[in-house]
Amino acid sequence: MEPSQNSAFSTQPSPQPMPHLSMVPPVMPDGAKTAGHHRWYGYLLLILLAVAVFGAIWVWYANQDYFDNALTDQMNQSARSAAIFQAAAQDKRIESLNAEVQSADLDALGSQDSQDLKAELRSK
């Protein structure tokens, strides 16, 4: 028999049994021996995430209030502008009515002075 065929005369070491996985401690990439050593990093990340979400909601809510106020201000400004234009138009109507009344009064007088006054009013 040749030594390579017989396992008793083999030069290769016999395979060792694999240890159970629960017996092997986890090794972290930074060289820490156990995962619990850096467990507080996870808690810190959770706290930072909660703060970021809370802050984002707060900013969103504050901006909603800002945009609502801006829209209300814009609507109020539009209403004020419309009221100003309406008042100006009403003033022009009142002026034209006053001019018609003055013209009618002058026509009722029928004198040469009334014709002169009418011409003077129209020139203004």
C-alpha cells in the first residue's frame, strides 16, 4: 500500500470540526470584539433621525402657515385695489353727473352768460 492512499499514513492534517456559530463572537470592522460595544451608535442614529423628522414636519407646518398668510394678504391687497378702482370710477361718474346738472342749469337760464359758462366748463 502506498502512503497517499491510506489515511493513517497521510501527510495532510485531518480536518477539524467547525465550531458552532453561537460560540464564535462577532467581529466588527473597526476591530471591536462584540457588536454590543458600539450599540449606542444605533441609538444615536435613531435619535438623530427622530429629530430630523420632527424638524422637517415643524418647518413644513410653519411654511404652510406662512403661505396661507401670504395668500390672505394678496387677496386683501386685491380687494383693496378693486375698491380703489371702484371708488375712482364712482368719482368719475359723480363728476360727469355734476357736469350734466350744471349744464342743464345753465341751459335753463338761457342767457349769453350761461353759454359762456358752459364753454368754460367744457374747456376744463
